[in-house]
Amino acid sequence: MSCFAAMEKMGHEELIFCRMKEAGLKAVIAIHDTTLGPALGGTRMWPYETEEEAIVDALRLSRGMTFKATAAGLNLGGGKAVIIGDPKSDKSEALFRAYGRFIESLKGRFITGEDVGIDVNDVEYMFMETRYVCGLSKAHGGGGDPAPVTAFGVLQGMKACVAERFGKSSLKDLTVAVQGLGSVGFSLAKLLQADGARVVATDLDEERRQHGGSGLGIEIVSPEEIFDVPAEILAPCAMGAVVNDHTLSHLRCKIIAGAANNQLAENRHGLELHRRGILYAPDYVINAGGMINVFVELEGYDRDRALRMSRGIFYNLRKVFQIAKRENIPTNEAADRLVEERIATMRHLKGMYTGPHQNRYRWETRP
Ligand code: NAI
């Protein structure tokens, strides 16, 4: 498929190719939809085998960012960039500074930060050339690790699920099976314990399993057993595609609510969950805490504000469940509908003149 055909099919506004031979830079920036605000999305560095693979990744991921921002009620659009190269061997100051200059040339239409293969040091190099980066260290006014905010948001989402499915206002005495005890999963397990839930967890990594077992005193099972745990809630906090043809028959939970991106292997698995009476919290709605954290950083970081805004995930999920019930559709489809409706309404609203522009983002007030 041609680039233009792919953009048209997925609704993209712009696709940008960045090249500086001397710095070894080859990057693709995809801007999906800026109806609500500047396109936000991380930059990924990966040794893509073909250029097509890199372009498809940028297109797919940027669209996902529009959905996440819109469902979270943020005034941000979706974008994503990929740098073609091996993060183990191809990184240099010149590469990230050259890339930073391309970002700067977009004048805030695209704001970026870390993604797979990129770390805070790389972002600091970009920051030498552009203001339009986030996920900076605390020393540069950044918000630090977003994982605790993501975990807090997931907890709010779980509460919405429990209210919907069991008519309960707390997680007390419920069992939650957490897959993945990484940055988000570990924080989430702690929050769940504090809320009185019983936590059963796993991780591929032996050290992390031990840390969870001895550090938190939670029950640990092997990675293969996690889907069979008789728990009210399954919280995928590791990799994507955990709901697939193989795992479906093992699921014993009533709710799936976790941080992992792209939890459904295919959209049809959302319908399968719906048919089986398993309430699914659409991933991009429940895991928006990390993005909310970045949004707050753009306006001047304040962790309390990030946590306060993440409480909104509870209400966002309630809206999704209302649509799902009203239309008798799976929750993943209901979430997509919520997003499409918000973008369409805001497009009309933006047509109304409200006087001279006021500063909103931190760079608009900087010298
Ligand atoms: P992480 O890399 O810190 O933790 C992931 C953990 O999952 C690792 O400990 C890994 O060993 C484990 N794992 C991987 N495959 C597994 C398997 N099959 N079974 C059991 N454990 C497995 O990542 P992090 O930051 O905690 O993120 C978790 C998920 O949430 C990812 O999918 C990420 O994309 C998503 N997410 C994270 C956000 C954040 O703020 N960190 C924000 C939004 C989404």
C-alpha cells in the first residue's frame, strides 16, 4: 500500500521523513490527528528490517496515541516517531541532536519523549536542540518515572469495573492476578494491598518474582499459571496480546483491567470477552495515567495534579460502560466510539472564535 493510501485509511494528517547522513539519522514522524491539540507521542529506536516496517509502526502507534489522549479527555493529538537503528550500537550525541532539530522545526506540532530503545540521556540530547520534548529528568522540570501514576490510574479504573460488575465501591477482599511485576505491576500490587485486595502475581524474571514475594508478601505463581488463577480481576501489566485464542479458554476472571498496551490480540477477542461476560477495561482508557503525567509536565509539573487528573479514569470507564450497555457492544468498541464522538464534537467547537490566543504550554512563556 502507498504511504498516502495508508494515511487516508488510518486518518493521518502528516508523515515526515528525517535524514542527516553525517549523524546517521533516519527517522519517520507520523502525526495522526491534531484536532484536540499538539500531537504527543514517544520516539522509538529499533533496527527495523525494512523502511516499510518502520513507517507502518509509526502510523499504527501514532493513531493509538490519538485514541489514548482523546479518551483521557486531554487536549492533545496523537503522534509517534521511529528512528531506524540499533539502540545498542547506533546511538550518538549527533544523532539525537540532529533529530532534536527536526522536532524543533515542527514548532510544537509534535512533542516527543521516550519509548522503546530510548532513554532519558537520549532525551536530554534532544532537549539541547528543542523545547518540544517531555519525560525529562526532574532536574530539567520533568515528571520523573510515570509508572506510579499509571498504576494509580489503573487502580481507579479497576474501581469503576468493580462497581459495574459487582456493585461494590472497593476492592476489599477481591483477588487480583497481576501479570508482570515491573514498574507498573509492582506499584499496582502495593496499591491493591493497601486497598485490602488479595494479590497473586507473576513475572518472567525470577528476581522480580522473589522481590514481590518477599518484599510485598504477595502470593507468587509461575508465568504459565497466572491465567488459571481463580481471581475476580486479571491485571495484565506485561506484554500485549494477552487475550488471544489460546488464553481465552483459561480465563477464570470476571474483569480484565491492567496497564499493558494492546491487550487484545485482535478486535474480535473483545467480542469474545463480551460474550463470556468478562468485563474488559479497554487498555488505552485505563492505562492513560502515564500520558496524563506527561500532559501535566507540559503545563508545569505537579505530581498531585497528575494523580488528581488520573482519578478521572474512573469516570472515563464509566462512560465507556454506559455506551457498551446502551448499544449492546463490547467495551473496546464502545471506547472507540467515545473517542470518535469527542473528536467530532471538538472539531465543531474549535470553529468558534474566542478572542486572542492565550499561552497554554510551558514553551510559550519561555524566552
Ligand atoms: P516493565 O518493563 O517495567 O515491566 C514489565 C514486566 O513484565 C517485566 O518485569 C517483565 O519481566 C514482565 N513480563 C514480560 N512478559 C511476561 C510474561 N509473559 N509473564 C509474566 N511477566 C512478564 O514495564 P512497565 O513500565 O511496568 O509497563 C508494563 C506494561 O504497561 C507495558 O505493556 C507498557 O507498555 C504498559 N504501559 C506502561 C506505562 C508506564 O507508565 N510505564 C504507561 C502505559 C502503559
